[in-house]
Amino acid sequence: MTAQIALGLLLTAVTAFLAKKYKALSSSGIAAAVLLALVLIATSWEGFVLMFLFFSSSSAFTRIGYRKKKERGASEREGGRSLSQVLCSGGVPAVVSGLCYTVNGLREAAALAVASTIAFSNADTWASELGSLSSVEPRLITNLRRKVPHGVSGGVTLLGELGAVMGSAFIAVPASLLLALARNYGWSWASVRIDPFSFGALVLLLGWGGEILDSVLGAVAQIKYLCPKCGAFSDKSIHVCGSKTRAVLGLPFIKNETVNLMSEAALALLATVISLHL
């Protein structure tokens, strides 16, 4: 366990340095990410490994085709992901892991909830980053006849959904392997009764399902703006053309980070219920 903690701290320090150097996270985002990493290192080595895979892969996909995404108004901010973005994408698995670690009866439920929420975050990020590069204009998930610009929440493409499945699988497969190792080495997931293959399959389906829920909530609840100059929808108050937009749909207090947090919390609850009934 001491070696795992030392390795976890080393990986966290190196990742924080690289995140700062390549502007993957803002300064406040780095502080939040380090805090979440420390919680996972202390409570679930398996969860920390999955979170590390999520952050590393998603940061890489964010940089792919960044110029094209920026031209479309679908790129991440140049200063890196903010404090709120980090907490809303990684806060739930860290909180669940921290709260359930001391309760033996909840460790199994926590394992599935942690793995599934991280799989969702990865699926959501891969879907957004790859979908933004699609040559096909996205369609609103709640009305597939309606086209929306790239980067608008609730818009889906075939490439984006393929990215979501791959992103969820990228976490689900290691989660299955980590569960098998946990039983041999007595890690925090050692008490999980479900077999590793079924565990991985559940993580894959829940992670992808969470991404679909996130798209639906983004389409119906998240605030949408309309550019008076271009006549195009946008998630931002200033359109990519530079014009000030006006709010026309959704709730003003629900933004992308809020939708992520709502989806993640709902997914964690669902995963807990499933785990307790297996």
C-alpha cells in the first residue's frame, strides 16, 4: 500500500506539472484535480488509476484538431479547464469513494459507482472532442430533424457517439482488470462480489448511458443562446463570430458543468442501486 501511495503521489505531481505546462487545466483546476487525486489515493487505488486514465486521455483528445474546434466555437478555453469543470467531472467519484470507504457494506456499491461515473466523464469528453471534428453537422438528440452547430450541448453525431462508446470502454476494460487484481492483492475493491467481466460490461453500459442522459439534459435544460447576426444557436453568450447572443431556451442557471454534475450524480445513484441488488 505504501508503494501505491508513493506512486500515486508521483503520478499526481507529474500530471499537475504537465497540466500546467500544456495549459490543460487552469491554476484553480490543477488545485481541484490534485485534491480529488489525493482523496482517491487514500481511499481507492483502483479509482485513482481510472481517474488518471480519464484525465490523460481526455486531455490528449482536447488537443487534437484544436484549431478547427476553435474556429467552430467548440473548443475548450485556452487557459485550460476551470475549477468548476474539474469538480463537476471528477467530484462525484471522489466524494462517493471517500464517503463509502469506511463502510464495508458500501464498498461494492462504491466501486461500481466510481468506475461508472469516471467512464461517463471519459465518454462525454471523447464524444465532445471527436464530435466537434465531424464533417457532419450535429442533430439535436431530442429532435433529430433539427441541426445545430458544433459545440452546442445536446447535439449528436455518429462520430461523437462512437467516441462515447470508445471512451466508456477505455475505462471499463481497465476497471475489469483492476477488479481482478484487487482480489489478488487485497485492494479496496477486493470485496466486490460481481465477476470482473460483468463488472466491466456494466461500467461500459452505464458510462455510455450517462453520456446519453447528459446529451438529453443538455438539449432540454441547459441554457441556449441565439446569435442575431448568424441566426445560429450557441452555448455561449458571445458567438464565435464575435456577436453578443441572447438567451432563448433552457434555464439560465443550468450550464454545461451543471448538466455534467446532474448526470454524474444520477449515474452514481443508479450504479449504487444496481450494485446493492446484484
